[in-house]
Amino acid sequence: MADQAFVTLATNDNYAKGAMVLGKSLRSHKTSRKLVVLIGPHVTEPTKAVLNSIFDEVRLVDVLDSLDSAHLAMLKRPDLGVTFTKLHCWTLTHFAKCVFMDADTMVLSNVDDLFDREELSAAPDPGWPDCFNSGVFVFRPSKETYNKLLAFCTEHGSFDGGDQGILNGFFSNWATADITKHLPFIYNLSSIAIYSYLPAFKQYGANAKVVHFLGPTKPWSFTYDTKGKCLKGDIHDSSTHATYLLMWWEIYSVDVLPMLFKEFGDQPFHTGCVSGENGSRSSDAASHNVPAISSEERKQRWEQGQADYMGIDCFENIQKKLDSFLK
């Protein structure tokens, strides 16, 4: 199976955490295929080192951006522009067949049978079932296809400003041409769909193989109490099933975080974890619980209501900052 691989994408350290959990979940369910992660230039060296420990191949790629602010504004997701970088996966021509999985997906069981499918196999999108969701899809790497995709981008753009719009435009006959290319929804179970059709989730959810944390709020957006094994924050407003969130954080805190501590050493980074039922940080985590983000990025998070009140933006740190100005 050396010519087949699962492929994911991480354009920054936050999405790299998602890629790490995805990689660990694939390994824990005994995949026989290679694991590949495409990374952007903003991924830090310590994070890259951890990715190298989990994945068979870590490939640096240029970040492609749709620059389509109008359509991205309709989605209220300006961050999706860089998802065009996903198109680089077609350049992995040393593989005969691959399965792409977004970094905000997590495997719940072995999914190697996806390689029995052909390009372009994908599951329907919960928002518009005649379109496929590009979070999980089967494809065949090809420089020819890659060049055609870039040409299509130039000529037609993307109807949603992101990769899903361009891929649905390019593989436009997906909905009608071949039903065998329609993956069962259990291979890309959207957390949003759980709430939109709860009876179906109760009926079929136990068979889910891949969960997809769709939407702007990702698992790493929360804070996890490692002692109480619970999440901090309003889970109900995230449209995400709490059981899957807790599974994600268990993998991250047990299998990924120790690797990050080892690689970052004395360098500060955002762990996302606290220790103690009252949210008090452990001495080990406290020295690392500072996000490596710019002042401008932190300002944007505050303006979007995403302050890290259990981490860098906790009252204690705010008080220290105020005191430093008053001295």
C-alpha cells in the first residue's frame, strides 16, 4: 500500500494540532496507508517536528488564496481563502490514490476501505446535498488535474470563495453521474447535521467512521480541564457534539501534548489545557500556556469574542498587564 496515502493540510499551528489528532486517530485504528501532511510557511519548527513524528511525509507548500472576499463574506469565513492550498494535494504524484481529510476531522474507526473508491468520491454536504463536502474525498494525484484546477480557478473562480466551491465547480457532475462516488454520510459526519436531523443521528450515528467539526468553532477553540476531563466554554453554542469534542481532547492531551512539550521546551505556546476542576493551571502547563500569536491576531480574537479567558487572557494576566502600565 506504499502508493496510497491519507493527506491533510495545516496552514498554521492551530490547524496543525487538528492534523496531529487526525494522524493519531488514523494510527490508533491501524491504517495500513501512508500519512501525509501539507503545511504552510507559518507552521513553527517545533510543531513541524511533532508532525514529522506522526506523519510519514511533511511537505511545505505555498499558500494559495482565493482573494475572494465577497463570497467569503457571505460565508462569514474570511479564513477559508487559504483552503485553496488544498489543491496542492494533486501534486503528490508519487502516490497512485489518496484520501484527503481536513485537519478538523477525526477518525472513529478504520477507514482504509475508502481506497476502494474512485476520484472524486465524497459525501454530500449537509447544507446543500447536491454539492459534496470537501472535508473528505478520494482523489488521484495528477499534475494534469492540478493544472486544470488552477486554470478553472482563474477562469471561473469559486462560488463560495473556498476550495469546496472550486472543487464542486470542477467536478460538476458529482451529483448525477455515478452514485458509487457518493460516500455514505458516516464517512464525513458533520457535527452541524447532528442538530439539524437528530432522529437520523440517533438511528445511524453509532456507525459513524469520521466526524467533521464544521464551522468557525474548532475543537482547539475550547479549553480542556485535564483533571476533570471536561471542557471550558459554551459547548451548546458551538453546534458540535460534546462526546466527539471530548474524544478529540483526550487524544490531544494524552498523545499529542507531551510531544509538543518536548519540542517547544522553554518556548511559550498555547496548550489549550488547564489542570484542576476550578480551572487552575498546573505548574507544568502554566509556563507553556501562552499562545505564539501576534498582537494584531490577539486583538482580532478579542473583537470576535474569542478571548482565551482560561489562558493568556485570564484575569490574572490582564491584571499583570494593567499593573505594568501603572508602574
